[in-house]
Amino acid sequence: MELNRGILLEDFRQIAAAPLPWSEFAGARVLVTGATGFIAAYLIETLLYLNDHVLEHPMEVMGLARSREKVEKRFGSLVSRPDLKFLIQDVSVPTDITGPVDFIVHAASLASPKFYRTNPVDTMLPNMIGTYHLLRLAQAAGTRKFVFLSSGEAVGAFAKHPVEPIKESDYGSIDHLDLRSVYAEGKRAGEALCGAWWSQYALPTVSVRLSHTYGPGMDFADGRVFADFVANVVRGQDIEIKSAGLAVRPFCYLADATLGLLVLLLKGAGGQVYNLANDEAYMSVRDLATTIAELFPERNIKVNMAPIPVSSGPSVMDLKVPINTGKIRALGWAPKITIPDGFKRTIRSYGI
């Protein structure tokens, strides 16, 4: 489904209006891996917007992806732009890129829980072996900043529910023998590699722990509930919640998350990890479903919720897990898009 360009351009204008040293990108060479992925593709289009509307000397944007077919489907006519080039290969093998690469954003990874048990190897390798090959490339190419897209799942689970917001230095445990842990362990390994390259080679690496990011371009088959809810509204279907829906999570709109990535590319400190979440937008799954359904009353979307057993209270998984975003906020980043506005933009981006 082709995305509504008007919604995207509105987002890009808002990002470009941020007071960042955009001139650092002028004439630069930028590599983004996982180019057809939800976050990476949107980031690439944002960089192209900066070329068109902000930079006097455009940057060269390189996207690395495994499928030419997916590249053409996602980017359409943009593929023919002279400032955009694609490398078709697996990120887990070395690239043949030569010359300088000023900025690298490593976003290649399976990110949906539905893949963790069915494709555990393909989940781990981009985060471990792929990160290794890209760090070697960055070392040889004189990269000014290497940003690794990690996840809040790398933090693990806590024996007791956290009372204070979770900082980047806080860690729980991960059962590394559970197949579902391949994603979290892969992200931990990627973060460790970035830290090692900073310590041993002074390569300016930054790891960013994203959390519950949504927006235009989400795969409706993603498997996460907020993607299901958006798909339901777009298709005119009622929303079905198969659990009590009590889990409370922070939801960050893609434009806010992308601005955060750009802040870290331009201002993030080498060797550091940053939480990137909208800690102003917590909501339970039940309330999110109701909120999304009510955004388009003319579609008459109903929310069918599973009954809550009388004897059951909220589990540890349902409780709000506070996230400390003070570190990235100190660089000037702050989320701007509310849950209703963000999900309305998201749904409208699919032509509604």
C-alpha cells in the first residue's frame, strides 16, 4: 500500500525544523542498513528531505537491503534519485564499500516477536555478525558516528518491579536458553561490540534503545498489537483483544523517534547508550484500542475485549515500567506527538 505523501512531508518538515547542526550532513556519505525496514526507510526519506530543503550541498545516502524487489516496492520513483544508492546484500557478510563513510546507522534486524522462535539465527546474526562487519567498515572508512539500533529488550527482566525510571545503566536478567531471548541477546551483543570499538579504537559509537515505536510504514503482519489495531481501522474491521489488555507501555511516534536518531547522529557522545522512548505517552493496550477506534467514528469500529477474570489482578508484565529519558533529553530531544495525534497520522498515511 502506497503511503500518503502529504502525511510524510508534514512529518519531515517538523523534523527539519529542529535546531540541529544539519550542516554536518552537507556533502557527507551516510549508510543506513535494513533500508526497507519500518524505521530505516523512514529515516532514509527524512535524509532525502534534508537534501531537498535544508542542505546546500546534499549528502549521498546509501541504503543496504537484502531484496531489490522490496526496495523498489518501498521507495518507488525515489530509487532513481542521484543522491540515493542501494546495496543489495545480507548485512551479515562484509560489504565492498570503498572510500569514506561519514555516518552509519545500523538498523538491519528482525524486530517482530513472531520471528524470534521461527527464525532465531536470522534474528541474531544481523545484530552480532552484521554489527561486527559494519564496525570494521566504519573503522576503515573514518566514520564520524556509528549508531546501532538496539532495544529496550536488551535491559532484560527485573526480579522486582522497578520503582524508579530505568536508566541506561540498569539491567535485569535474560534467560539466554529461551529462544525468545535471541533478540535481546543479539542486541546486548551489538551494544557490547559498539562499546568495545569505542574503547579500543576510539570509534564514536552510540547505541540507542528504542521502545514501542509506531507510525507510517508499519507492516500490518508485524504481530504487535498496535500494528494490528492500525490494520483493523484501515481495513474497517473491529478490534479484537485476546487478553485482558492491561499491559501499560510507552508509545513513540516515528517522527519523534527519527528525530531522536538524528540528534544522536549529530550530538550523541561516543561509547554511550541512550534510551529513546516517549515517557509522556504511556497507555494500556485496552485504552489504546479504544483510543484508536474512536479516532475515526465514521468507520464505526468496535472494540471486543476478552473478559477479565474476577480473581485476577494485574501481573508484573501489565505494570507500567518507567523509562528514564533524561540522557537524550539533555541533548535537546523531546517527543512532541501525542498518542491520538500519532495514531491518527499513522492511519491517515495508509490512505484513510
